Amino acid sequence: MSEVWDGVYQSDNTFFGEEPSSFATLCLNHMKSNNVKKVLEIGAGHGRDTLFFASNGLEVEALDYSSIGIEIINKKAHENKLPVNSQLYDVKKPLPFKDACFDAAYSHMLLNMRFSQAELHSVFSEIRRVLRPNGLNYFSVRNHNDQFYGAGVKVEDGVYDINGFEVRFFSEKEILDLIAKEGFNMLWIREEYEEPVTLYLVAAIKLKKN
Ligand SMILES: C[S@@+](CC[C@H](N)C(=O)[O-])C[C@H]1O[C@@H](n2cnc3c(N)ncnc32)[C@H](O)[C@@H]1O
């Protein structure tokens, strides 16, 4: 699937726009009031949110499995002298960082891509590992109110092929179960329409192990 995203960014290196997402703006405010300095962004795309966080004083590590996306981020970060490290990386593998080295993790519309239930649990478990105690996990995923939910070809329960993209649509309960099982507490969840998709925006905090 990384070729699909390479093709998207090759034909349009600002596919998601040059402005940050409103989710990133919301999270930046929350990060600032929670003393976040170092952020891991997974599925960073061409970096609209990565560059926004970095230009607002955060140190950002960005991962994506699209080499074109990573090239675009590197070029823009270099041109603007921003504190961004980005790497080509498939986040289905264990994250390439030591334990407890980030204040926050962030992903926008990544975890609704084709991840099996086992892969989702493993990504959350890896995020938890690399977050400091009380570290924050911000993520957005498409939900059951999305206009494309149930459209396209069904791949498995909750997952549909929409024009060549395999997308998982989440219920609120699925999110709550996933984060609780992987050692996070929900701070907030809200719904937002980001043309053309409907998302849950979530902030969760790393719990201490029992
Ligand atoms: C819907 S796009 C969102 C991009 C970016 N977060 C934004 O909102 O502008 C999803 C991104 O996740 C990346 N991605 C999907 N699966 C991935 C994986 N297993 N490992 C790393 N990146 C992945 C894709 O390459 C794509 O850039």
C-alpha cells in the first residue's frame, strides 16, 4: 500500500493541504498546557502537521512508509530549519526508539488504514512503551458516521475498500476497548467532519502498570 501513497504524494505534494489540520491545532494547545516538548508523529504523510508542530517549538520525530512523503517532509524541514527528524518506516514493526523517550504521540487518520486487530494492539502497545509516564497519545480515526462507512467492497468486519484504500471505521466502543486494553485512559473524544471524512478525535494518557 505504500506505493499507493507514493503515487498520491508524487502527483500532489500538498495533497492534504499546506495548512495544519484542525486536529493538530487542537492537540498543540493541549500539548502546550501539558508541558509536551518532544512528539512522535506516525503516518505523517507529507508533513502538514509535522511542520506545524515543529514551527511551534516542538521537537518532532515523524514516521511514514511513503518515501515520497518523507522526502517532502525532509525538504521542507531543511528549508525552514525546523527541528524535525523523519524516517521511512512501517509502523507495523516495533518502533525504532527507546522506552519512555517521548512526551506525546500523534497520528491523524493513520490507524483507520488497513491494520488488523492484532496490529492495532501492537501499535498501541509500542506507543505506550515509547511514551514517558503520563505521556499523551493523540489520534484520529474514521467512524461509523462517515459517509463512506458500509460503501465500497467489504474486506472484513468494519473494513471496506474505498477506491483502492482499505479503511477501518471505528465505533466509540471499539476505541474505548482498544485504549483500555493497552494501558491508556481516555481524556477526551470528540467527533469532527474533515471534508470528506467523519472522524473521532481522541486524547488518551498512559496509565501506570498495575
Ligand atoms: C490518510 S494519510 C494521513 C497523512 C497525515 N497524517 C495527514 O493527515 O496529513 C495516512 C498516512 O499513513 C501512512 N501509512 C499507512 N500505513 C502505514 C504504515 N503501516 N506505516 C507507516 N505509515 C503508514 C500513509 O503513507 C499516509 O501518508
